[in-house]
Amino acid sequence: MPSVMGLIEEREVAARQRVELLRNELDRLVAELEETEAVRDRLVIAKETVSEVLSEAGEPKDVRVPMPGRLSRQQLSGCPPRPSSQPGTDIAARTWAHSRSVMSEG
């Protein structure tokens, strides 16, 4: 019959492995989030530039061009954009940074 300490050690090893898997997944998700935010930021800049150019040419400012297969603003309304003037304020980046600092202490 295995000892109580042996059983606890087995569980500890399993928990450490799960922590490492979750850290790796978090790193991957943070990188994917940053890439997606960069794409979004470039699209916002492109939209602003087009609006400025059209405004200078006397065209209506708010020109909407539907993009097939894309989500509408109404569909995305539950996802507020991160302020570009405050990098690193999104919850995922803060969570990632916090988890790294906490784990480096122990």
C-alpha cells in the first residue's frame, strides 16, 4: 500500500505538470492576442486615413464597406477595444505578468 506522502507527491507532480501546461497555453494566448490587437490597430488607422482622405476630397466621412465573413460592430460590441495609448492594460497581459511574478517568487 502506498504511503500518504507518496500519494501527495504524485498529486504534486501532476499539479506542477498542469501548471506548466497552463503557463504555456497562456503564453500562446497572450501572443495571439497581441497579434490580433496589432491587426485591429492597423485597421483602425487605415479606416481613419481613408476617412481623412475622403474628407479632403469632399466625400462623406463615414463610408461603410461591408466585408464578407467579418463580424459587424454590433456583434463585436461586447468586446471593448484596448486603448492604444495605454499598452499592456488588457487583462490577459496583466494576468500573464502577475502569474509570472508570483511563480518566480516561489
